[in-house]
Amino acid sequence: MRIICPVKRVPDTAAEKKVTDDLTVDRDSVEAILNANDEWSIEEAMRIKESRSDVEVIALCMGPESAQQTVRKALSYGLDGAIQITDPAVAGSDATATARVLAAALKDEDFDLIIMGNQSSDARSMLVPAMLAEYLDVPALTYAKRLAVGEDGSVEADRETSGGHETVQTTLPAVVSVVEAINEPRYPSFKGIMAAKKKPLETKDLAAIGLSADDAGHAGSATKVLEATPKPPKQAGDKVEDDGSGQVGAKALVDFLVAKKFI
Amino acid sequence: MTDILVLVEHDEGTPKKVSNQILTAAKTVGDGDVIAAIFGAGAAGAADKVGEFGASKALVWEASEATDYATEPKVAALQAAIEASGATVVLYAADPFVTDVVARTAIRVGGGVVADAIDLELAGDRMVATKAIFGGDMNSKCQVEGDRVQFIGVKANSFQAESSGGGAAEVVTLDVTLPESATRAKITDVVQAESSGRPEMTEAAIIVSGGRGLGDADGFDLVGQLADALGGAVGASRAATDAGWIAHNHQIGQTGKTVSPQLYLANGISGAIQHRAGMQTSQTIAVINKDAEAPIFSIADIGIVGDLYKVIPPLVEEINKRKG
Ligand SMILES: Cc1cc2nc3c(=O)[nH]c(=O)nc-3n(C[C@H](O)[C@H](O)[C@H](O)COP(=O)(O)OP(=O)(O)OC[C@H]3O[C@@H](n4cnc5c(N)ncnc54)[C@H](O)[C@@H]3O)c2cc1C
Ligand SMILES: Nc1ncnc2c1ncn2[C@@H]1O[C@H](COP(=O)(O)O)[C@@H](O)[C@H]1O
């Protein structure tokens, strides 16, 4: 079985972010990391790999040349190899263009299962998994908090809902996106980090996956950002020190809630 | 004139609050007809209630496939609704499962998607969406380009639902042909963990949340009492969900839900950037935290420096007393 884990290079959320002149995230100004949600998909793929003998796990990343760091990080968890799509024309891709590129990268690849994070911490669109599934014409079991893949090619997932979950069954090939509750990701081992440096990493440009510059980046995107403006920092309101009994704090809050018509 | 199709979510025939808000928004910002698309068991019942919020027509598809199989039957239905209505703008509730339906439909019909709009304006035939980016530090305006169907996801509580004074919507049964692939992912079980009677967190007007400061799972009983007194939902920080005090679907933040209620009341939450990313756009923020230096105070409209176990009980008592 061959599992693909799409992984994204994202700016660290903990860092201050800027936008560039073309209104996309300025990826050079902040430290970039592996999208946190993609650690759960990698963990889930590794657990499947470790539970049987025939599994190969491959990372797939669309991003700038520097995304190689992110791909190596992904490999350090024990994956078998990676495909990186790098081309000047992919910069500024929206969800549609990203999914188109990822799908094109898989056109000539064998895959049975694609496991991905449910969202990226920068775009936060949650669109790419379902769009990728649509381009590949396979079912998508998204927001999985439990995943079971049978030797017979059956797939069952519990999809997290607002009040619980729904269980969905399908057969491979399929896309699965996972939420945080699915597992506790491991840390890469020292051995894994060393081995990652020697794992096969194939870098391809758009032409190599049968796309032209118009299929990706701003030209290939269906959406456009017109403007991006910082919000003025919020003015903190009153701070009331309770006297230790709770009464002072409770009274201040009640007065506030009444004034704001919440009570 | 730009006709707007609104994908209406409902609970067995009762439209969700967020859908009434979106219908109102479509009626207010739009210059053409508002058409509702309603799928699944009870859709016809919901269709009777969308006229009140401005829909002149409701396209209804009640087939059981809508709820027996994941996502793809609704994709076929939404495609049929777009074709039947001729609408070029589709508004939908920015909720994960709905987002899946829209994402696939957009690829199928050659559309573009802007997710998570908090404001809308119509510029000519373009729906321009305002969305919060970088966890609410910035706002951006986005639109779908070119000759594509424009799908815009609208966040709950961005608009107020208001009766349009219009009459009932004309109800039309939608003719949907399902491709064989539509039934390849079967829903075998639906588990509703809680029947707390509380509103759904993502569309609640008031959210009372708890973090590590609660100390243990029982702390959520207290948070729940406050939520019930205010008629709100219960949320949590990752520290609380990680500890297993409450299920992950209550988590608010970067790797949980993004909410923007009218009131967010945080108890025992420090306000880490990853938490703020999920609640910063709330209209009013109130805080109870015993550490006066906690970063969450910097975004609070009112902050109580105190022990939540001391402050919440008299608070609940006073609120209940005032409610009579
Ligand atoms: C990749 C990544 C993703 C993340 N995603 C999320 C996310 O989605 N959501 C999220 O919330 N976090 C997320 N986090 C975690 C985040 O960084 C913080 O660790 C977390 O939000 C802390 O939760 P907390 O505020 O409840 O706990 P703490 O930071 O420990 O704060 C507890 C607070 O409670 C106060 N307190 C203690 N006792 C009392 C009392 N008796 N009365 C009143 N106050 C009291 C303390 O003063 C303190 O301020 C993420 C982190 C990473 C790295
Ligand atoms: N540029 C990219 N390269 C590889 N995978 C991506 C990329 N962008 C998004 N993804 C995948 O799509 C998931 C959801 O991202 P998003 O739809 O942007 O919220 C991520 O967790 C990744 O698995």
C-alpha cells in the first residue's frame, strides 16, 4: 500500500506575520515550520506503516525551494521518500490552484490513501483536502478523529461533528483529513533525523507534472486578495481586582453584562 | 442583477440560525433574488421558513441519499441547484462539513471559494468578502475572479437574522441525478455525544470557556452552570481538551474551532496566541483569571482578576436571580 501525506510549509503562528506587496503572506520574514496538523497525518500514516509489512509513506509538498527543510522534517518521522513541487509560478496559489497542483503531482504516482491535516495554520481554509479528492475523483473522509484501514482496502473513519461524530465507510483509494484528537504525534528520533537526509526526495517543476505556469500561482487561482489591512490593536477594557471573596468580581461582571444587555 | 443562492442548513426542517443570518445578508447586500437550496430529510419543512428571511424561492431535495452518504450526494444537488437557479453567487455557512460540499462543487462547476467571510459587499457582479486573517490581527478583502461561480462561506454571527417582511418562498422540487460515485462513502453511524440542550458552539451568541485554570474536569460543571445561566455554549482551551476534561470538538483556537460570538467569557485561560487565533474576533470578551499579567487581559473588554471558583458561583446566582 502506498500512502501520500501532503505537507505544507507555514509561517510559525507564534511569530509576527507580514504581508508582501502582492498581498500574500511574507514567507521570508518569519520562521517557517511544518504545519502542525500535518504532524497528525504523518503520525497516522506511520502507525499504519508500522502495523503491517507492505506500506510505503511518501510526503508531498508544494512550496518554494526552502520547503525542502519542511520536507526533510516530515521525512525525519520515518517516511520513505518525498516529492516536492517547486516552481516560481506556484507562489500565491489559492486552495483551487494548490489542489490542482497536488492532484497533477499524483497523476503518474501510485497511491492508495492520502492522509492530510484538516487545515493549514496560515490559510486555514480547510478546502484543499476535499478539492484534491474531487480532482482525483476519490471519496474524502474529512475531519477524522479515528481511522481504520483494513487489509481488504476498506476504510472507516469517525468524522468529528459539533456534538460527537459520524462513522463513514468507503474503500481505497481515498483521501482522509485528520483532526488533532486522532493521535498524539511522536517526536522524530535522532536516527530518523539522520536518515531523513538520505531519503529520496524528488523535486519537480510544473512542466514535469504536466501543468503550465497559468495553472498555478496567481494566474491559476480562482480568488484574488484585494486588500489586507492590520486591525488597530484592541483597547483593553476595565480590569477589576476581586477581593478574594468573589463578590466584587461577580458584581463587576454582572454590571458589565447588564450594561451590554447580555442579561 | 445578481441572484444569490443560499445553501441552507437545517435540523430536520428547522433552519439553523446561521442560515437565517446568511439569508438576511443576501437580501441586504444583494440586488437580485435570494434563492434557498435545502437538502435532506425535512428540507420541505425548512423551505416554509426561509421566506421570512428574504428567500423568494426554495429549491428542495429531500432524497435519503443526502443523509445516508457523506458529502457527494449534496455536491450533485448543489450543482443541480446552481444550474436550476442560474445564480452566480453561492453563500454557505462556513462550517467544516458544508465546506467539503462546497469545495467539491466548486471544482466540479469551475468556481472559486472564499471561506470565512465576516462581511460582504456587492461591487457590480462581484461579491467582495471581508475576512479576518492571521488569527484576527488583520482583515483582508477577497473575491472570486473571472467568469466563475462565486462561493462565499459566511461565519456565524457576522450578520443578524432579521425578518424581511416578505411572504412565503415558492417551493420547487429539485431534480437531481446522482452519479454512481455519489454513494461511495456510506454513513454507518451518527453519534451525538451530548444532548446538553445548549446551543452549538460554532453558532452560539454566547460562549463560556474554560482552561487549565479549572484544575480538573469537574470545573466544567461550574463553567456549564454559567453557560446555562447565560444561554450560551461551552468552549475550552487546548490545555483543557488535552487533559481530557472535555471533548476536542469544544476546543477553540488554531487547531480547534474559530468562533466569533457576541460574548466570549474566558475562565482560567491565559490567552496564548494559538487560543486567541480562535476567538479574537469575538465582539465582546470578558475574562476571569487570577493572574493579572495573563495576556488574555489585553484583549478583554472587562477583566476580573480573581479566583474563578470564588467569582463564578455568586455570578451564576446573581444572573439567575435577575432572570427571575
Ligand atoms: C501548534 C499548536 C497549536 C495549538 N492550538 C491550540 C488551540 O487550538 N487552542 C488552544 O487553546 N491552545 C492551542 N495551543 C496551546 C496554547 O499554546 C496554550 O498552551 C494553551 O492555549 C494554554 O491553555 P490555557 O490557557 O488553558 O492554560 P494556561 O496557559 O496554563 O493558563 C491557565 C490560566 O489559568 C489561570 N488560573 C489558574 N487557576 C485559576 C483560578 N483558580 N481562577 C482563575 N484563573 C486561574 C492562570 O493564571 C493561567 O493564566 C496550541 C499550541 C501549539 C504549539
Ligand atoms: N502547499 C501545500 N503542499 C502540500 N500540502 C498542502 C499544501 N497546502 C495545503 N496542503 C494540505 O492541505 C491540508 C489543509 O490545508 P488548507 O486547506 O489550506 O487548510 C494541509 O494540512 C495539507 O495537508
